[in-house]
Amino acid sequence: MSEKNYFAHESSYIDDSAEIGKGTKIWINVQIREHAHIGNDCTLGKDTYIDKYVSVGNRVKIQNGASMGHGATIEDDVFVGPYALITNDRFPRAFNKDWQITKTLIKKGASIGANATIVCGITIGEYAMVGAGSVVTKDVPPYTLVVGNPAKQIARVCKCGGRIVNNICSLCGKKDKAPRGKEC
């Protein structure tokens, strides 16, 4: 039996088939289901739910109460705010026994705000930001800030997270060199 190289609070539940990377911290009441993959140096906050077959990259922070549905892929360096949700069923019905998983992709460096809902079947681009409480129903281009219900693009953002104003990042001062995506 190999030595555990991550921290898991005694109240967490981790299925035996789940893979957990080195240096990851799993806090109180976290549930990680069958065949989930969690990368290295991640943090999973209190009451987080990781459904079966979910893939989480390296250095990902998933805050308290977030829920990642089966079919979600979360790349490296992603931030998921408290109580954010990724759904997995486009046509939910309690009586539908033949429902299909709809996949969702959260790309490298993206940030999802607190209480945001990500409707399945979309992609959130690299270093994009989703505002707190937003409901995302369409793909979000890279380096884009979306807010509202339904979420709409309101600004471009730098890799550091600052808004782009007059082609300059308001936070780090660098010139905007981010690739342009289509409007969402």
C-alpha cells in the first residue's frame, strides 16, 4: 500500500478509486466520488462535492460548498468560489432514467465567482472570470469577464485578473496582449 501524500480531514469521504495528487488539501465534509481525479497542490474547501469521473487539474482552489457535476473538467490554476455549481444535465427530469451527461470544460486559469451556476455543455476560456451569482449559459471567451443572469460580457481581463481599460491592465499596468475571443 502506498503512502498518502495529501491531507484529508477525517470527516471527508474519498472513494477508493479516486486519484488524489501530491500536496492536495481536502477539508471538512468533502465528498470525492468514484474515479474522480484531483491534481497536485489543490485545495478543496469544506462541504465541497466532486462527482464521479470529474477531472480537476493542478493548483486548483475549490471553495466551501462548491459542487462539480459528473462531466466537468477543470484545468490547472482554476479558482472556483464558494457555493459555485457546475451542472451536468441539459434536460433534467426526476423520472428520466436514460438521461445523458453533458460535459463542461473550465480552462486554465479561469475564475468562477461565489454562487455562480455554470450550465453544462459550455467552455469557460483561459483566464476568463465569472462574476459572483452569475448564471453562465453560453461559452465564455478567454480573458473575458461575464456577469449577470444570463451572464453577459462586460469587460476583458488580464491574466492577473485586472480589467483591461484603454488596452492597459488596470491592476498590473501591462498592455493587453490577450487573444480575442468571440462575443458571448
